[in-house]
Amino acid sequence: MVDMHRLDLPARKPRKATVYEAWERFVRGEDDVHGVRPEVALSWHRCRDQYGVDPSLTEAPVATADVDHALEHDVVFAELGFRAASVVDEVSNIGGVVTVADASGRVLAEWGDKATRSFAAKANLAPWYCWSECATGTNGMGTALETTSPVVIRGAEHWCQAFHDWTCAGVAVRDVVTKEPVAVLNISCWRSELPKAAGAWLSNAASRTQFMLRRRARDAGAELVAAYNHARSRSGGSVAALDPAGRVVIADDKASVLLGVPSATPAPDPAVRWNPRLPELIKAARYAAKQASHNPSWVGSTQVFTHLADDPTPITFRPVFLSGHLVGNLVSFGLSEGEQLPRADGGGGSRGPGPAPRIVATRENRMVLLRPPEVSFAESEGNDVWLSTDQGRLRAATPALDKLERELGGSGFLRVHRQYVVNLDRVREVERGFKGELALVMDGQADAMVPVSRRNAPAVRRELGI
């Protein structure tokens, strides 16, 4: 979350020649990013390999008119506008401009030094133009929208050469439930350094705005609990309440067993809601939330595999609203009503007509049958293969990592190192080392870190879209 990351401007300015030389090599197709900060190097990879942004671009493109956002996002834009307007004089005095953009990178408003705004206009750093990373390359606004932390982009760190005279600092405000960006606040200076106070001001403005979203999310959680209680009083079926991100707010006794979460324990605060660790269910919940946000009367159903159930369980989603805003869905287990949701591929391909694939592991003198979503990663250690799972570290019955890789290839697993095969759905963060090496922080009990070999790095970047 934004308030957990203070925007500290780098104490030492990177040598312009070093960064520019790395930029020249990288745009030519080389992968040598020595001397470039990790977050910038990852952004360059996205610009070149994923988005195909032309580094000779001289101005930002016009923003598209098709922008989809909730009413509460308008409140966020107004709040950020108020925060920006309150420091216009201070920003102007340093020759800078401050901008507010939406989640698509479309600039909504700009304030600041008149002379700097004239330079900005030549690059279309102005309202109505798009500064997302996929449209304009590495920059303060676009790169902040792509990351969970505030960013500073200096000079030649910009992907497009025409913007190398700029220094920008941006911070995104994210929805506290879905973690999707809502808006971004940015300060830009032309041929000058950002003041040290810029980082503190941006972080403070974003944190105050984020606080408003957290309060709103707690109210939404309370509404979900109330809707759950009402549904339980009218029906004897099994019910749970899920937020738009697929996290559990409350579940009855039977649903809690199926979902692997505490029973009848309300969690209205988004910071303490439970992750059921069922990728199919989470994808279905997010799809249901998207459908219901456009059609309040929408009801849908599907089948998902749950904890402790050998066969798929039918479930029905019914949306819950607060003041016209979607706050989540009630999920009824054992019912199949409304529109059929499209079948998810489980993150790596269809299961086919046969039974759900199982991974066999051992614990002392017992065999443990695991479904692929329960496994975070597999590690080869000597003559054994060990599995990091939701049930702890278990020895795989399959003795060879190569064989396990073949068995799991259609279930969303990928070989990232000669010793590791990972579940792509369980990758939480990607870290880049000083020499360009990648490491994956896995979503598990210990948040383990898995190295990525240089040979496997292109496949990892392609599959994760980085």
C-alpha cells in the first residue's frame, strides 16, 4: 500500500553517461543494463519487449475516450486535485509542474511553472494526453502505475530520448481491495533536480487519499457482512461473502471448510480478509464483479474445485451494492443459477475431460494428494524433489524434477531454474538484482524467494508479462 512506501529520492544521482550508454545498448536489442536501477530496467523490458514503444517518440499520444472507472474514483481525482492545488506555488517556485492522471495514464489536470508548462506542452505533458507506460514508455506517471511503490525517473532513464531532459517523481493511489491503480500524482522538472521535499509531499498526499479509500472499503466490508447475515436468515444453504478481488469477508461453517478459512468470523477490514488460495474461485469472483458492475441485476454460476472436495462444487454469485457501488458478491454453494461463467483454464491450460490432476507427496508414512494450486514451487535437492505447499514442505513422490515439470506443464507451472519449477499463479513479486538477474517472491507460508536462471529469464518475462 502507498502509505507503507515512503518516496525517498536517490541520494546519489546516477551518472548520466552510464545510464544513457545502457539505454543506447538496450534500445539496440542488447540486454546489458549495468548501472541501471532495477525498477527502471524492468520498465525498459516492458517498453521494448511487451509494449513495443518507439524510443524515438517525441510526444505523448492522445488519450483514448473509452475510460471505465467507478464513481468513487472521481472522488479520488478531486482529492488529489485539491492536494496538488495546495502546493502549486511551492512547485512553481522550483520550476516544476504537478499532474494528476487516471489509471489509464490519461492526464486530467496540470499546474505549475508557466515556463516549464510550455516545454511540457511540446511533449504533450498536458491534459487529454496519455502517459501510460505502454503508450509513452518509462516515465514518472506510467511507471508508477505499473509498480506498487513510488518511483523517480531521471533523465536518460526515460524510455523515449525526447524526454531525457526531464526528471519525474510519481506515486499511484491504488484500490485497497483489488490493488488496481485508481490515479497517479506526479511532479516533473525540466533540466533540473527535484527538491528533497517532493518525495515527502507526494507520499503524504497519496497516503491521505489512500486513507479515504480504506475507510470506504471497511464500510463496504460491513455491508457484505450484513448482506451475508440477511441471506443466512432466509436460506438454509451454505453461503460466503467475497469482495471484488475474491477474498473472503465471512463464510458459514460449511463454506469455511470448502474455502479453508475461519468460520463465521467477520473480516470487514480489507487488511485482514482471507485468501482462499483457490485460483479458479478468485478468477470467477473477479469476473463476476466485473459483470455486475455493468449490470446490477446480473447473477452467474460456475463450478470450482474447493478444499477437501474431490468433485467440482457448483456455486452462484449474487452482487452486493452500497450506495450504487459494487462491494462484492454473495456466493451460494451447491446452487447453479443465472448466467454460466466461462470456464477458467487454471492458469496454464485446460484440464481436459479426465479427472483433476493431482500431485502426490509424502509425509512420514502417508501419501498426500495435492491439487496444483496448492503447490507454490518444486525444488530439486540431491536425489529428492521437495514441494513448497499450503500444507508445508513435503517430499514429492516423483523423484525427478524433469518428470514433474512435464506432468505440470499444462497446469500453469514453469521451469525457471535447473533446480526450480514454480506455479506462475503463486508469484507475488519479481525482484531484479544489480547484474540484471531475476528472483521470484512466491506467495506461500514463508514468502520464499526462487532464483531465475539467465537461460530461463526470457520465458519468465514472457509468461509474467514483464
